[in-house]
Amino acid sequence: MDHDQIKDKLDAYDDNELSIGERHEVTAHLEACAECRTNAEEWKKTTDMFFKTPQLPSSEEFVHRVMARIERLEPADVREQGGLRRALNRWFYPAFVGAAVAGFLFIMTVPMPEPKAPLDSLLFEYKAENIPSDWLVSADVAREDQILRYVMGEI
Amino acid sequence: MTDDDKIVRAVLSGNRDSYATLVRRYQAQVLRSCLVLLANPVEAEDAAQDVFIKAYESLAGFHGESSFPTWLYRITHNHCMDLLRKKKRQKTDSLDNLVEDRHDTGEKLLDVNRTKPSSQDYQDLINEVMSTLSPDYKEILALREVGGFTYEEMASYLRCTLDAVKARLRRARQELREKARHFLGSKIVQ
């Protein structure tokens, strides 16, 4: 690796995300290259300043405040809510979605019986028997049954 | 089973006071994470309390797949990112605006001939610099520098590729480096 390639690897080096071979190579380069060494040191100081300071002391007051808020909660409810939510997330919701998908697929794959005659000719024939409209066909139960039996091939 | 796991079990079986041990043990870590992400000490303190309450309420959902601090960190991170999104003001302050607002605070703070800056001054300045980073950058920096996530863990957590993680982390660090150099230059470069 040349200088620029090493420079690109400095972050990964710092993050311990390099292979052993790459790590050795970068380490050797850092010993020889002042620029890369300065960059690495600068980043170390930056991270120390931004992410490792201040050293936050443990505060009993903070613990008391949190525990006081928890006192106001009902622990039994918390456990039950947690258990219920977990059960819903793990079983009920996936089962519900699965059942819906299975139902949809079943409906889509069931073969529908073919009518014996085209709908147009069927209506035409019944209109010929003075049935005034398609709506009246539906309203007249006896005739509707007759039409259904005809469509299903029973007559 | 770790000591944390034992405490979680004790809490779930009704020994609520045991939870104080976990709060005591992880308060500094949670508070620091909140401070990095929110860049505001008051908001960070409130958020840290909320995190422990949320963790308590979700304790039954902790199954030990990850360690307790990692699980707690995820809650912290999600809570703070939610707060940042709700703020909506997205911290669009440019570097120039910050300079204008703070005048030459950085230089003054670092001028050894002037009154010695307090650690609070430093922290205020650090918070301000952090607040100018975009939420995406703060998020990935916090995951790596505070949470200690590996690249793979970050990719999984952020639901993106390893290359995307590396690219975003590189850009975030570059921006932080530039701002740190600008405001805290002599302190960092010396």
C-alpha cells in the first residue's frame, strides 16, 4: 500500500477493522510517516475530547429520580404489558398476516365453474319472457333460483 | 448468565429495587450517549432518565441476545434520534453562523494568555460543535465512538451496506475533524 492508501485506512486501523496483515502494514507506515502519525494522533485527541470527556460521575440523585419515577409505575402491569406485547409481536401479528395471505391465495386458486351459457344470451332469453330489467331478475327470488340452476347446469 | 442478566431476572420477578443497581452501573454511559447525540446537557439528563424508564418498561423484552449495555444503548440511541427528529430544527447552523453566534470563542478559549477557560466552557463549545453536525453524522459517530459498534453491527443496525457505513463514517469524521480544527485547533494540533 502506498501513502494515500494507508491514509484511507487510518480510520479502519483506529477502529480495529483491518486484517492482521493490513494492520501490520499500517503500523509500520505510521512509524515511518510523520504526516500519517500526526493525523492519527489528531483524531485520537479529537475523539478523546468529544466522546470520552467529561468523565461523568455516578450520581445517586439521578438514581433516586429514576427510581422515584419507577415507583409510580405498576410493576405487574409492566411485566404483563411486556409479555403481551411480546406475544402479539411474536405470534399473533405474523399468524394474522399469514392467515390473510393464505386465504387470499386459496380464493385466487379455486377454479370457478364455467356457466353453461353466456350471460348476455341468458338475460336476453329471460327478457324475452317479459322480465323488465336485470334488477328485477334479482328481486324475483323464484326466477333468480331458476337462473342459478340454469347457470349451474341443473336444468 | 451475567450479573446484569441476574439483576434483570430479579427485577422481572418483582424485586424492583434491584433495578437501581443497573441505573447506577450504566448511568454515565447512557448520559454520555445522550450528550453526544443531543449536545445539550439539560436535554441529555432528561433523555437519560427517560431511557431508563423505557428500559424498565421493556425489560421483559430483553432476552439476552445481546449484552444488557448493548441493548440499553439501542434504546438510548433510538430515543435520542426520535428526540432529534421531533426537534425538526435539524441544526442547520453553518460554521459561519456558529462563528457569528459565538464570535471567536474557540480562539479565546484556547488563548493561554487570557483567563483560563473552565472545563464547562470547553464542554459548552464541544456541545455546540456537535450540535452543528447533521443527525446522520451524529448518529454514526455515536454508534462507533460511544456505543463501540463494529462496522458490521452498524450496517445491521442502520440497515445499510458495509460500504455505506464506511463512507458515512468517513464523511462524519472528516466534518468533525474540520470543525474541531477550526474551533479547538491549537488544543488538538499541539
